[in-house]
Amino acid sequence: MRIGIPYPTVSGSIHNISNREAELRVIGPQGLSDHLPCGFVNGLSGKIIPYNSIFHESINPLQRILLYLDSMEIDHESSAALSFILDKEKFQNAECFIAQNAFSIRETRLEHRPADVAGFLRSILVSDSPSAILVLGSEASLHKETPIIRDLVQKPGIRPVACTSPDAFEAALNRWRPMLFLILEPMISKNQEFSTLLQRFPSIPIMAICRFFGAKEEWAGIIERPHVVFCNTGEVFSEVLAGLIQRSLESKKFLPSPTSGVVADAIFYMNKSYSEQISRWKMASYLNASEDYLSRIFHAQMGISLWNYLARLRVQHAIDLLYSTGAGLAEIADLIGFRDEAYFCRVFKRIAGATPGSFRSRSFSDVRKVQESD
């Protein structure tokens, strides 16, 4: 096997290995040492790093990085690694070595037009597999949420794929090109096997969705990860979820960490305190942020205002109480943070599109249908 020279970097400049001496890091496919030609790293001290290890590898920008490319070795996992490399400043001076037997045509173009390196790298990423939204959760959570998710996914060629175990998740990653990870319950974020697989795709956004969120600590496995957004589910959140999913499928970035963490904290705060009298200054003070800043970043992340989200959360709780209890409207209003029944009814109709009474009638009708079928 021969290696083409000169060696263009990710940023487009040219380096020649004969005139540079530095600690060497070679990034490539698993078993790369078996592919390298004799004497390739002769006289250089260094280390070979498999694609899937770069997410955890400590790399000094002063180290010399060699990126070995072979189209026969590019799969979903290595594509994720290459996407990661393209997005990170510390890899911009990585030199690109292209296996000549695999890239004889493209290599010539690359050597003569080094400024096209980044575009060339993107061109060899895996793109021929069908796209999918991978939905991670137990059988019970999938049964409850998948119909909603299926209704939300309108983009042609993209489908939700259920993954109820790490093995199923790994198999799906080999079969589908993930566009988004939907996590339905906190146990997934705390499962080490799921977490290890998720870490291989740091650039793929994650949406953690749940009818009602408990303690923030339950989601510790993903809370600090970049490109994570949290959102409640239920009848009145369908529109919000649809907007967030469409945004992720169009590759529109969510807020970076730690800014996104402030939005997540606001959502956890509302889930915990929705039944209380929540004021703008009180929430901002709790989150250690200014009122204007909190309102601005929340809308930027979620697509709706902070107070619209709180109103939806309260109405969703009201819907569940209307379905599951015989409590009067005044009592329900008080339980979910409204002190005025008439105002509660107005907000409910505006958010849910129908009156509280019509929802209760619907629940009674559903019960009668079940009884009659028995």
C-alpha cells in the first residue's frame, strides 16, 4: 500500500512529514497498525488512536496528529468521529493521509486543491443508510409515547426506531443513520451501556422527553452533554415537540452548554413548582440569571415563551386530573397553581382548544366505551 503526499491538513494547509518532528498521534480505523506501510512512522514516537476513542482522548494542540482515511473502513461510528474532528479547532492542523488503493481518484483532486479537504472529508462520511430517529426507552415508556412520536415525525425518509436495550440500540446504529436520539426515561441516561454508545455520537442532538420530570439528578447521565434539550410530553406539548424535532432534523443547533443547562434547570424548576405561585423574579433568582436573559434563552431553545411553557405544563396536569379524578374545576385550578377558576378555564381553552368540561365529558365517554366492550 502507498500513501499519497504531500499531506493536506483539515484546515487546507500542506505539511510534509520529512521536515517535522513532534509527538505523534495517528487516528484511524480499528486495527490501523495492520494497514500502515512499513516505515510509515519510523523514527517517530507516538500512539495509534481508533476513531471511536477520540471522544475521550486527551489531545494537546501541540501534538502532531495524522488522520488516516480509507473508504473501506468508514462506517457510522467512524463517520461520527470524522464529524467530531471537522467541528473541533484542535484537529484543524491534523494531516490527512489517504489510502491510495481506496481513494486513487479523489486523492489527486485533494492533493491539487488542499483547500477542499474539509469538503472532501464530509463527502466520504456515511450517508447512504436510511435516516432514523432512535427512540430509547423501556417497553412501557415506548408503548405510551411512540404513537405521539410517530405523529410528530413528518419528514420523508425518516422514521422512529425503538431501542429497548443496549443491544437493540447498537444494532440500530449499525443499520440506521441517526438524526436524533429521543430518550423517554431517566433510567436510559444512567445505563452505562447506553451512555457508552451515545458518547460515540457527540454531534447528534438528544431530546429527553417525559410527561412530567422528577429530580434533575435522575438525568445526570446526559444533563451536561452538548446538544441536549428537555421537553414535557402530552396533548398540549405536541406542537412544541414537533417544532423541536423539525429543528433538529434541519440541523439547526440548540443552545450550547452551559446556556442550555439554564433552560433545562428552568424546566425542572417548573415541573417541581408548577402548583405554586411562580413569579418571573423568583424563578430568575433561583436560576441565578436575569429575568430578561432567562426569557430570551428559553424562547431561543424551546420556540415558545417561558410563561407559555408553564401554562402548558399546568394545563397538562389539569387534563390528567380531569381524566383521573372527579375533582371540581375550582379544586383542580388550585392544585395546578391557578387561584381563579374563571382565569383557569380561559387559559385551558386557549392552550387545549376546548373547555375543561369537554375534556371531562370525553373521559366519561371513553370509560363507557370500555365498559360496554367488556
